[in-house]
Amino acid sequence: MTRIFIVAALLLGSFFMADSDYPYDGFERTGIKRLKWVEDAQSGKIESNRLRPGAFYPLSSIKLNLVDRGFDKRPDGLPELDAGLQSKVDGLFRGLNPNYSMTLLDMSPGKPLRYAEHRPSAQYQPGSVGKLVVLAAFFTGLKHVYPDSFEKRIELLKSKQIKSGEWAIHDHHTVPVYDLDTGKQVKRKVTNTDVFSLFEWVDHMVSVSNNGAASVVWREALLMHIFKDKYPELTFEESEAYFKSQPKSDLSDFAINTVNQPLRDLGITEEEWRLGKFFTHGAGSYIPGQGGSIGTPIGLVKYVMALEEGKIVDRQSSLEMKRLLYLTDRRIRYAYSHKLDSAAVYFKSGSFYSCDREKNPNCGDYQGNVYNYMNSVAIIEHPDGSRYAVCLMSNVLNKNSANDHLALADKVDDLVRGN
């Protein structure tokens, strides 16, 4: 089975090859050990059939779709609605629970840009999709450290080793830890003594949605903004001393402003997307939150557009962020659709639910009866040249919406590609 996937990936890779040759080359650039596992799986050194062919494209295949592509925008910064696409999107939600919202952006080259939406301003708790906010703040911080050298930023990401501390506690999500010498990978929870490179912490935040990693990455973004060119030599002990010496109210103001300001710079309003607190109780003991977090499909698609235009920090940072979003792990929810097997998928998903056991003692995971948010941001790139982005948010009580998200993924793919 592994060899079938490898052959398929090699054939599909010919659609995407640019300056470098197959195989997948992410480990050499980043030092992220998890990617060595992917490389070894691609080569057949490791027996695995859990990755789809679309997970094996090289880094050189990853491009920004909207750089230097002119198109008209509405006053809110989004494209005008495409009447034909809008009509089809309207049909997708007939018969579904009303608590679904979506934005759809077709960026396929050689065709006019097309945009459609369904309840785009409805507000949801974004869950782990909010880690995209942290990602933008983190790359903004890197520019504070090395404003004139992107190469030095990448070297810092690869070389600087960061300790977790209590900021990463507690989280039920595991992270993959790959031993380069033995070729063994284990998945385990983050501890307060873990040390990973900056690149690996960011990868843990994005690829497996680890909450502890997200709090560490947010912390490091703050330190970059504070210490700037002194940050590369900053020790964990020095950073701890700094946070413990500052009034918590001041830290809270600074943290919330720092993480949300990149959104405001992109024209994403506070009503469209904001992050209100850290992802772990450990981090919250250092820096309290302020209010709640909200997200809307409009806020999410504005972010995707800015990313594809190369406008988050700068073009190189936007490209690096997109590389980090490339899905080279098990596909879930929207991304599970087999219509996307051969496609490169750039993905972030999040859920947040609550159960009232008095109303329903059997209330299960992802089936909250108080609230039950499930959200996905996905950029899809097919070998046939189709390029589109979907921002899907839902709050359907008493039901795991993963199957509905999967069904919508099938229908959206057919709709965009004319199948």
C-alpha cells in the first residue's frame, strides 16, 4: 500500500515541480523532525499508508496564489459576489441546520476570481482556528528581531531552542516526537520540561493543534516584540523573570493587543475576528485573558486573501506561513474528503463544545448541547490547476458535524471544478 501511495505521489508531483526535485524536502530547511518521518514514509523507509498522495508535494510547489493578481474589491476588502457561484453556494445549505456559515474564494489561475458567501458575518467561537492569529503575530515578532534579513529569521526558527515551562500545561493534545537515530516516532503530551526549536513549536501548534505549543508560540511572539534584537540571546530564565516582574494587567493589555494587531493591519475588524486569551491554564496564570474570542467566515477569508497576496508581514513571511499550513498529517473533518486525496491541502481546524450533563448524561465529544463549534479553514490546490479556499464555521448542537463538513467538502469541490 505504501508503494502505491509513493508512485501516485510521484506522478502527481510532476504537476507541481518547480526548482527542486522530489522527494519532499521540508526537514532539511526547517529541522522539524516530524517532517523527517514524512520523508521516510514517502521514500518507503517507513511503512505507512495514513498519508494521502497530496501530502507528498515538495516545498518548491507551494506558491502564493494572489501575488500581483489585480481584482476589484468591495469597500470591506472582499471581492464582489459572483452571481453564478453564489447561486450554487445558496443551494448547498438547503435542508441543513441554519447554524452553518461559509465563505468560498475561487483563485484558479487563468479564470476570473470568484467569491461567494453564506451567513458570512455570523460570529462563532473560533477554537483552534484562532491559532492562525498567533501565527501572524509570531511572524510579525520575527520581523522585529531581524527587520532586514528573512534568512536570519529562518535560521533563528531552526536554531533557537525553547523550553515550555508551565505555559504549555495542560493540554490533552499530543505531539509527535521523532527519534532520528532509531527512526521511531511516539505521540505524547507536552511536559513543562520539553525543549523544541521555534520551528518545531510552531509546527506542533499548527499541524497537530497542540494548545500548549500555541501558548508557547504566543509567549515567544511577545518576547520578540519586547526584546527585539536582544531576543536571540534571551534565556528561558530571563523571560520568566521578566513576566513575573510585570503587572498582570499591563501584560494582558500588551498580549491581547500584540496578537490582534496584525489582524487590524489587514483590515479585519474586532467584530470579524479576535483572540481573547491564551490556550492553556498555565499561560493564563501569567497573563489573564480579556473577554472572549470570536471569528467569522469574513474574518477568516480576509486572512486567507492577505496570505495569498503576500501581505501578512511580507511576501516571504506569508509564503513561510503557508508552508507551515501544508497538511502532512492525518486528514480530518473537512480535509478528510477523498475528493481531496490528490490535492495539496493547507488546513487549520478547530472545535469547542460544552455539555450540560443534567440535560443529557450521554452528551458526547464534539456533540455539545450548550454550544458545539466546529470550524475549518482550507486552501485546496489540485493537480488540474484548481485553486480555492473555504472558510466553514458551524454550531450545530447535539451532533458531531464532522460528517456534514466532509459532505460539504465533496459538494464544494464539485461545484468549483464543475463536476
